Amino acid sequence: MLANLNDVLKPAQAGKYAVGLFNTTDSDMLEAAIGAAEELRAPIIIGTAEVLLPYGELKLIAPGLVAAAKRASVPVVVHYDHGLTFECTMEALKLGFSSVMFDASAKPHDQNLAETAEVVRIAHAFGATVEGEIGHVGEAAKGDESLADMYTTPEEADEFIRATGVDALAVAIGSAHGVYKKKPMLNVKRLMEIRAKVDAPLVLHGGSGLSDDDFRNTIREGIAKVNVFTDLCLAGDAAMAEGLEKKLGYLETRNLRVAKIKEAVMTKMKVFGCAGKA
Ligand code: 13P
């Protein structure tokens, strides 16, 4: 069933578990993600991100994401991850996404607040939820996770939520997107300080490559949503390499890819504690 962030994150926050966002840029990833959620009876967030649109056109993939969510036997949020432009974010809402992230975190502070507030006003009129970001989660390839001056502060988190009305907040506490070059050190103390100051569900980006302990420690201290993409791509890559090595052919390799991605999603769901919650 189609759900929004409030439907799945409020129970997660109360129950001290997290729901995973697994970006699904094609129908194989979609099948894997929904299959994992149904098998484990877990709520799930699927979607795509603005930087991923070259790999799956929004107009083409949106109907598939929404249809899969509607017919699923578990709650499925169709979320537009890292909306960067007003136009594409509005397009996602018009195409039936039940949730959007608007990410103006790389822009000047006041502009981030004003633009996010505008998106919240419109998205709420659609019945959709909004995630925003203050502080900035960067790229693992550049080592951005260790740039502590980009981390979210409790004061700015509080101000941002009040000024924008976002339903969930992405925080920068030492994670980054992509493959880490060295083991990241998450600032759990900072997370606890933010949690003590705000009530909104908090989101951890850059979930690929983090340890099970990283997940347990941050979920215990208030993370209710974890974003994962790179690890699904790596699982798919491994399946393709195995298919080539075993000379499996296109369709068999495709099935192996779905199976491996599904397994990767299920592994994360078990650690996040959302299995059995739908
Ligand atoms: P990874 O690709 O590092 O898992 O990050 C995913 C993410 O945060 C998407 O918003």
C-alpha cells in the first residue's frame, strides 16, 4: 500500500527501529526491494534521486514505482530523494510520489530555509511528506564525512524544522554518499544532542559501508530512516560479474542480479529492526 513518511517513520521512532530508503532506478531493483519488504514484512521507502535521473527517466519510472507501492502488501513510501531543483521536485509530486526530499543544503542557510519551506507548503497540499537537510552530507569519494564543520548543529536543526515544517530531517554526523575510503567515525554524541532538541524523525544518509554497530548506535539514539543505494549497486555488480564468469546469459544474470540485490536489502532491513513491523 502507498504510504508517506509520517505513516512509516512515526511508528519507527516510537519503536526505536529505522525504515530503509532503497533507491530503485530500474524495474529489477524495484522487484528486489519490494520482494525483500514483503518477504520480511517490513515497511520500505523506495524511489530515485535527482542525480540518478540520467539512469532512469522520472516520467518512465514513476508509474512503475507508484503501481508497485499500491499493490504491495506492506507500506511503501515512494520518495523523491535529493530533489535539487524546484521544477523536478514538483514533477515528482505531480507524478504521484508520496514523499520528497528537497535538498538545498549546499545553498546559503537562508535560501535553504526559504526554498524548503516553499516545497513543504506545496507538498503538504498534495498530501505528501517532505524531508529537508541542514548541515551537509557530502561525498565519500572526497572524504567529506570527516569535515566536521559541515555537521548539523542542534540549534540549526531546531530552527530549520520550525521555519520549514519538514516532516523528517537529514542530519550530517559523519556519514557520506558512496564508497568510503576509510572507516567513517559517526558522531553519535552530536546525534544525541540534536535528538534532545528536536522531535522530527532524523535521517542518516550514506548508509552503504557503515557497520552494523553504526546502525544500532544511531538508531538507538534517534535515527528513524537510513538511506542505502551504493551497496545495492555493488550487489548488482557482483551478480553481473558472476553471470559473466559462469556464462549465464542475459536473463539468468538478470535474475541473479535481482536475487543479490534482494538479499542486500534484506540484510539491511534485519539490522535496521524494521523486519516484522508491517
Ligand atoms: P549510499 O549510496 O552511500 O548508500 O547513500 C545513499 C543515500 O544517502 C541516498 O540519499
